[in-house]
Amino acid sequence: MRLAHHRVAPERRVPDLAEDARAGLLAPPRSMPPKYFYDERGSRLFEAICDTPEYYPTRAEAALLTDVSERVIADIRPAHVVELGSGNSHKTRHLFAACERLGIHPRYWPFEVSPQIMLDSAAALIADYDWLHVEAMSGDYTAGLGNLPLPGDGGRRLILFLGGTIGNFEPAQADAFLAEIVSLMAPGDALLLGLDRVKDVATLEAAYDDAAGYTAAFNKNLINVINRELGGDMPVAGYRHRAVFDRTLSRIEMRLVAEYAHRVRLEALGADFEIAAGEEILTEISRKFSQEAITGLLGRAGLRQTAHYPYGDDQYSLVLAVR
Ligand code: AVJ
């Protein structure tokens, strides 16, 4: 048995969809956390976004991993690779290919909210790498990392937090989450962190509003999730997708904009609200980092950068850090 599935119990109570909707939707300023995008349809739409010509972060990170995986693996010589938000593990394959070439055979610990995609990907991985053992962990990583069934054998761990997902967190949340990761790290363990970088507004906004409309469909899919899970009657066609870069906060904001005034009923909450024409719901922030912001983020977490791999003209960065 080279594939085990662990369901990770939350360490602390996190608000559920009903609570987040009650807090975020009923009155302006309206917002919802981005984690509810990723039902099965949303996860598939996200994969389609990654293949659009406009959404450069996935390709940038894959290109970096192609180049630097061997250096990272040779440098850390991990006994374990832990990945937070592993998705379909596509990019992680570059690291395993490097492991194979170097004869270094870590155990893989992917952690993901949607177990199906993770388990399918893990099955494909163990078929391709005969030395690989996967300890798949399903759960919500924002509910705490303390309950992860991590190895206690003292082997070095390489922790991956890729895709620029740290940018989905507000600054204080990002600091707290990195501090939590650092608290799990023993001397010798390393963190490989992917961060999207500040760049021209046109490139950023296009990446979050692709011409084929996958990002718009991904954003609007949140309405389907709310309607299905909360007995809602939000009109999907009554909203349009909008992505704007806020320079001051250095972040992309994705919003759903009401096309006309209407009333929404959320049966599961026993609540209604009125939304005016042009009113917006903030559905995701995706922060973009300057060099100074990266330095600050690592410093506050108590991390020491051991390598920085920028893509192209600082389009995207992978940072390797130890505590
Ligand atoms: C997977 C969270 C990194 O913020 O760029 C892509 C999600 N949203 N297009 C990002 C996303 C819209 C993505 N992360």
C-alpha cells in the first residue's frame, strides 16, 4: 500500500458557508472568502484558467520548477515533501522527476480540501514513480496545521506552498499562516513558497479576466455554490465578473457586480437581502508582491531566505527559506 488517505480533523472551528454568507453577504460592503470557489466545477474551471494565455503564474512557476527542482532537491535532500493546497500535483511532478534523477526518494504528503482530485493525482504519481509513497491528507488548511499526521522520524521536510496562494490571504492572515508553518518546521526543514509579483496593470488584470471567459465563469460559479448549498435564488445571469488591480493594496480584487436591482432569498439562513444595480461582492483578493514585501513577509515569519528564483523580469518568484 503506497497510498494512504488521512482525513485531517480541524484544529479549531472555522466558519462554514452559512456563517460566512451571513457575515459577508447580507449587507454592504459585501464579500465572500475565495475557498468556496473550489467545488468540482470550480476546480475544473481553475484548471482551465491555468491553460489560458493570459494566466501566466502557472506557466511561470512550472518553468521555474523545471529549472530549479534539481538544485532544490540536491540542496535540501528531503525525506518528506509536504504540500499545502496540492490541487492536481501537476507542478510537483518536476520535483519528483528531480528526485528520481538524483536518487533521493522522499515520501509525499499532499494536503488538499478536495480529496478526489488529490487521490486521483496520487494514484497517477505512484504509478509513475515506483519508489513513491503518498500520505494524502484531506482537510481545510486554514483550520490549523497542528493535526497533520506528519512524520516524526527526524528526516528533513520540504514544505511547498505554491501557486501564489499566499496572496489570497490578507496581510495579517498571511503572517499568521506563515508563522504557523514555521512553528511546524524543525532545523533543516525548508519552505518553498510561490509568490506572484507586482507588474503592469494590463498584464495583471488580463490574467484575471481571460478572453475565453474561464475566470468569469469561475467567479460566477460561486453563485451556483451559494444557491445549491444555501437554498439561494441569486440570478447567475444577473451578475458580471470584474477584476481590478488596487495599486495601494497591491492586489487584484475579483468582484461580482449586480447588473440590476434585485432581492435574494437564502433559505438556509432564513434571510433575504436587497442588492442595488451596480453593487459589488468582493469574492477574492490576490496580492502581488514587491521585493520589499517578500522580505518583510519572510522576516516577520522568522524565515531566512536561502534562495530566490525569479521568473523572467521578476514576473513571479519562488523563494526557498529555512527558519
Ligand atoms: C490559486 C489562489 C493562486 O489567486 O491567482 C486564479 C486563484 N483566481 N484566477 C490566484 C485564481 C482567479 C489563484 N490562486
